[in-house]
Amino acid sequence: MSAATPQPPPRRRRMSRADRERQMLDVAEEVFGERGYQGTSMDEIAERCGVSKPMLYEYFGSKDGLLVACVGRSKAELLDVTQKAMAGAATPEDILWRGMVAYFSFIDAHSKSFAMLLREPAAASQEAVDAVEATRRQQSELISGVLATFAPSAGEQAIAAFTEIIIGASERLAQWRTWHPEVSVEDAARHMTDFCWKGLSPYLA
Amino acid sequence: MSAATPQPPPRRRRMSRADRERQMLDVAEEVFGERGYQGTSMDEIAERCGVSKPMLYEYFGSKDGLLVACVGRSKAELLDVTQKAMAGAATPEDILWRGMVAYFSFIDAHSKSFAMLLREPAAASQEAVDAVEATRRQQSELISGVLATFAPSAGEQAIAAFTEIIIGASERLAQWRTWHPEVSVEDAARHMTDFCWKGLSPYLA
DNA sequence: ACGGTAACCTACTCGGGGTAAGTTACTATG
DNA sequence: CATAGTAACTTACCCCGAGTAGGTTACCGT
């Protein structure tokens, strides 16, 4: 059996740069998600790609660069998903609801890698921090735009502060869901909309 | 001048373990805050302590261990400060207000190191993540206790979710303040209480 | 004075990020 | 088909920082 199928090219296929980059990002996202940033070695990513380490450096420059590229891809996707979700809504309540459902669903789908981004934002260098922060800022702009439209009576600083509150609360709630699997996407979204809408006063004795 | 003051012991004083540990924690908190976890080398901390690296390992076991010890100290202090602040309050509004002021003030006072903790929770190992998470859980218990007392009509899951929302929002707001120095502690606390109390509905057109 | 111990140091190993310089497979053209 | 050019790819290395083995020195109690 062994001599019968010599398998002349043992499989190592050469790939175009674009394809290889995509594959590297897929693998990196997976390994970062599994092991965390620190625990991940470039050698391991290279090996899982079936390629040697200098290729990673050729294409991404550094370990940080690789992480930043992963973040960038997720960032684009997140914006796309949330924007599309909110586009169909009419009332402010509906906008918030749909945005939240889209956000939590996105994190569910990417849980492996995204949980790490939320938990280890700056495991890497300043550049990586900035990349994650840029993602938040992108979402901030979405939210503050909505707030400015529907709640113009709030001051400028208040709108900015509320935006940050919503961002921080969403992230924390998303993380909380990772260790409370019984909380569905809709549950989480409902808690967020309830809180954002009326606050705590309805519950006070 | 040089020969006149031979300075026989060039200054290297021996310290008791307890004193040295305290000094190491002070220095570590400072350096971690300046350079971030990644950027900090054990050699630098050792040098600033006027001591050699193995001493750090003797007392804290590892770089993670040192970070965990720093976190532990801050954690105790944070609990103390917030509990004392809330103790004097009567109404729920006042509890929230005082708790927030204490929290933001604490972060102001420890901005160097605490900003890193919020930004780089898991720069290190799982142990360090857990230590930071334990700090949050400590604050969670404080908050959910208050919620359970004053808002018993909310369900169990809702109370847990609101607690996480408040934690996440506070952290994010604290971080936001670091790059918006014009926002005072009281401003931030007011935005938080406004939002938590009535949510967004008062501002809707 | 002098032993015991706790604080301390020198001098290393090892692993992983990052790189220099060379090699091999695909591709376009004569 | 040959062959030159280039882009994908490799081996073999450097270097820095985490972590350690084993020895040295200052203090303290008797």
C-alpha cells in the first residue's frame, strides 16, 4: 500500500498570496481564540497552515500585525451586520432591539476569537489596543448617531456618555453570557432594552 | 569630594521581607501602569527596586504572580472605599451616587495601574484574568445585593443582568474619562445615575 | 565571638518573536 | 519545449526576556 501510492507531491500546495492570507487569518483567529494571545506561538500558527514561520512575517509583519488583521476583518463584519440589522427598524426601541440582537448573535458566531478580544484587549502592543478600540469607536458612532437623532434634548456630553455606557454594558453582558449559556440572545437583548429604556425606577419598591 | 565621602555601604540596604514585598508591589504597579504588562520586564522592576531578579521570583513566583498580587491589593482597597462610601447613604439614589463617585475617584487615584487592568485584563495568564474577574465579582455582589434589596420585583436573571450592565458601563465610562479629562468625577457619576434611573425615555422626542 | 538563617547575587538555560539569505515551484514568453 | 523571472517558500540563525541553580553576605539571637 505504501509503495503503491507514492504520493509524489506530499501535498504541500503552493497558494496565491490572497488565498494564503485568508487561510492564515482563519487559522490565527482559531488559535488565538483557543489559547489566548500570549499562549499562541507563531510557530504553531505556521505549522497549522502547513507553512513556515517567515511566511507569516512576510505577510503580516509581526504577531501584533496578525492580531490587528484579525481584528480588522471582524470589525468590518460587525459593522456590516449591525448596520443591516438596524436599517429595517422604524422606532428607536426597534433600532436598539435589533442592534442588540445582531451584536450578541455576532459574538455567538465568533465566540472563540471574539471572547478573547473582549477579555484580552491589549494583550499585545499599543497597535492592537488601538485596533480593538477602533472597532468600539465604529460602533460608538453608530450609536451616538442614533441617540443624536432621537434624543436631541440630551446634551452633547450626555450623548457621548450614554454611548459609552451602552457600549460597555453590551460588552460586559456579552461576556456574562459566555458563562451563562442559559441566557439566550433575546434574553440579553431584552435586558438591555429594558434597562436603557426606563432604567431601574420601575422596579423600585 | 569623591574620596571625602566614601559612602561605605553604597546604599543597598537590606529590608525585611514584608517591607521589600510592599516596595516591589509599589514599583510593579507603577511600571505596569507606565509600560503595560507586555512592555514591562522583570529586570526593570528588579532594577528600580535596587534588587536582582531572583528576589522577585522568590517572593512572587512569576510575572503573573506579581500582577495578581498587585490586583489583589487594589481589589481590597476598592472594596473598602466603595463600601464605606455607600454605607452613609439612605435612599437608593444616594447609594448609587456615592458608589459611583467613590469608584471613579478610586480609579483617578490609581489611574496609572488601574487603567492597565481595565485595558489589559488578560495580558497575562488565566490566573491574572481570574484575579481581575474576581475583583469585578466582588463589586457585582455589592451591586446585586443593593438591587435585590431595593428592586425585589425584578426577576433573578434581570437583577444579575442589570448588575453586569452597571459594571460594564462603569468600567467603560471610567476608561472614557481617561481620554476626556474635562469630564469630572461628578459629571461621570451624574451621567451614570441619570441613565440608571430613568434610562433614555426622558430624552426621546 | 559565632552559628544560623534570611536576604541577596552571579551566571546560566530555554523558549519564542523576529530575520538574513538562499531554494523551489509556477508562469509567461520566445 | 526551453528558459528566465518572480513570488512562494525554507533552513538556520540572532536576541531578548522569563525563569532557575547554586553560592555569598549581612543581620540577629545567644
